[in-house]
Amino acid sequence: MSVKSSISLTDPLDAFARSLVSKGQYSSVSAVIQQSLELLRQKTESDDLENAALRELLTNRQKGSFVSSAEMDARLEILIERKKRQYRVER
């Protein structure tokens, strides 16, 4: 079902849309606008899903255990020493 709407475009956007029509990529300026809105809808839905996934990840992470700065420093020192031994790096 199609609904008629009246819109205003800036001169550069109008020129761009008309150039796509003149190149034969679209049948009309209306088709350009419809495709543009469909792409924007898809991007918005994708962004919404990504944001929801990130919110869930952060929420789950906040519920987990945290490591103190001192504990992280100790873990990193152990990791560095292990790698030095593995690659026979002089201290």
C-alpha cells in the first residue's frame, strides 16, 4: 500500500536523487526516497539490536565478579614471566 506524502529536499539532495533517476538506477525520485528510507529503517533496526546486545553484555558483566587493580597487576606479572620463559627472553 502506498501513501502520498509531501517532502522537502535540499537542493543538493534533490540534484543527487534526480541524477540517480537520470542514470537509470531508479525509476523516479520517489523510488530513491523509498529506498533511502528502507535503508535507514534497516540501519536503525540493526543499531537497536546492537545496542540491546551491548546493554545485555554490560548488565551481565556488572553482575559478575570484579578483579582489584592489585590482583590484575599480579596476574599480569605472572603472564609476563610465563611469556618471557616461553620465548627465552632475558630478564
